[in-house]
Amino acid sequence: MILGKATTTKTKYYAQLHQTKYPAKHFREFNNLTASSIGIGTYLGSSDAATNNLVTEAIIKSVKNGINLIDTAINYRYQHGELSVKKALLKLIESKTVSREELIICSKGGFIPNREKEKWFKQQYIDNQKFNIQPTDMVAGVHCMHPEYIQDQLERSLINLGLETIDIYYLHNPETQLGIIPADEFYRRLQGVFSVLEKAADAGKITAYGIATWQGFRVPPTDIKHIDLAKTKSIAQQIAGEKSDRFQFIQLPINLAMTEAIITPTQFVDGKILPAITAANQLGIKAIASASIAQAKNLKQLPQKIMTALGENQETGALSALQFTRSVPGLCSALVGMKSPNHVAENLTLTKIPPLDAAYFAQLMG
């Protein structure tokens, strides 16, 4: 087991160490941590040894070159994502390249992380007397929010990652259940999950938790997949009681093709309807971007006015797209999946220039 967790002192030390090469604005302080404005994701790829090695080496190279936020999930490549992160962490720490306390490690639970989803879920949870999980707790054949399931998935992720503590643990795409179960039942299930995660934080198994979504926070309140962020925060506060709750993060797609989180009002806070990132910041919740380059799909179809402006200093469309996302005001970090050595090298060039300033960003969006 790798002991420890990300700390204020050590994440700041990591930033200061790398600021000799990279501009100070590449790093951002939030929740008493200092994180790189670009994080490495581990989502796509096959579940095989060759891909595992590529992901592991991509993480090692990224950490050596100014990226200290690593994002994964138990279902990514059927648990191979987390296992690849573990291998990278062991190499980095054993070689004294970095300490555990300098890195911010994130994972997620909710989806069923096995190829034979329904069969595996039945064997592991429904037929197992250890759990009080029913067939109705599995939704759409792929997702479960039962508190005992989330507790078990967190424990499995800790083992997969070889960690004492996961810094940020997300409930993964809970809107998968909306439209299949009633909204009242959804928030009741969310309350059960948050109770588990608050206890996990008390026990030192996680430091903070959040919700990673695809649609939930970007769609309007009339959409069946909409998640009310203020209501969700209120549930966490009620569970925490007199303590400060640990629901401190959301993750959602932000890129040139998906700008809703920046400009589309979808969340009510204190009687006003606001874009998701603005609402999150007002509620004391930090935002991290997924799909920062639209998973490299259809880059030629992205807004040409913005691509042209961004492209003045970038060699490729992917870099322009990533520069846009990491520059979003109020955003903590922009995740980008990396495997191939060329892709890693390309993305790392962006760490050597500062993000766009707020005024220029506003001009681009105008």
C-alpha cells in the first residue's frame, strides 16, 4: 500500500519545483492543494498489456513534466485503468521522482466494471449474502448507486490503486439513472451514497468527493437528466451536520464543442439561474473538465473563429482545443487522455505556456 495523500505543502512544492520550466499560471490553488491546469485522463483504450504499458508510461512522463493530477475510474478499461495508475505510482515513488503527497489522485464508482455486467453484478452482489442489494438497484444494466455497492467499489479502487487514500472520489454519471427511476428516488439514493462517502472521508479513505457527469449539470432543469447542484450540495450539508461537508468537486465535459457549462444557465442558486461552473463556484464546489478536446473527435468542425485565434501559437488543433478548455475562468484543471508517446509529448508542450488570460478568453467567447 502507498501511504499518504495529497497535501498543501507537498503539492505546492511540486508546483514550485516545476515552475523553473513552466509558468506559474500553469498551476492553480484550490481546496488547500496546488494542481496542474492540465490533468491526465486514463479512459480510452483496450484492456490489454500493451495499452496498460502505454498508459503507465504516459503517466510517468506527465508527472515528470509538470502534471500532478491523475484521473481514473474503476470501470475504465475494466479496472485496467486503475491498475495502470498503480504501476505508474509505484515506479515514480520508488525512483524518488515524486512523493505520494505531491500528486492528486482521482477515481470514480457507479458503473459496473466487468464485461459481463449483469452476470457479474448478480454473482458479486445480489446472490452474495454479504450485501443487501436487490436486482432493482442495478439500472440500465450498467449502473448502481446502492450505498453498499459504492462502499465496495471504493474499497476495490483503493486495492487496485494500491492507495491508503484517494484524494477525490466521484460518483460516476449518476444521471444514468434519471428517466428510469423517479427524481425523488434518485435524490434518496444520492443521500445514501453521500452518507457512505462522508464516512469514508472520516476514515481517511478519501479526502473529498464529488459527482462526475456527462449531461447532469449541463442540461436545463426541464431535461429528465438534469441534476440540481444546489439541492445536491444541500443533501451533503445535511449529512455532514455541524462539520463541513466533503462534497467539493464536480467533473463535466467542457470543450469548444460543448460550452454549456460556461455559457448556458442551467443551475438555480439563490433565485438566479447560472451556468454550471459559475453555480459551482458560488456553492463552494470546484469544477474539473473532462473531454477537454472533445475526445479528439471532429476537430475540424469546431468554431473556426476561435480555432484560428488559438492556433496562432499552437501547432495542432488538439492543442488549441486544450488551451481553450484549461483557460476557462473558474476551472481547476482540464483532463486529457494520453497514451501514445507522440500525444503525450504534444500535450506537454502546452505546460510551457500560460493559459489565456480572462479578458482574452472573454473576447474569444464574445
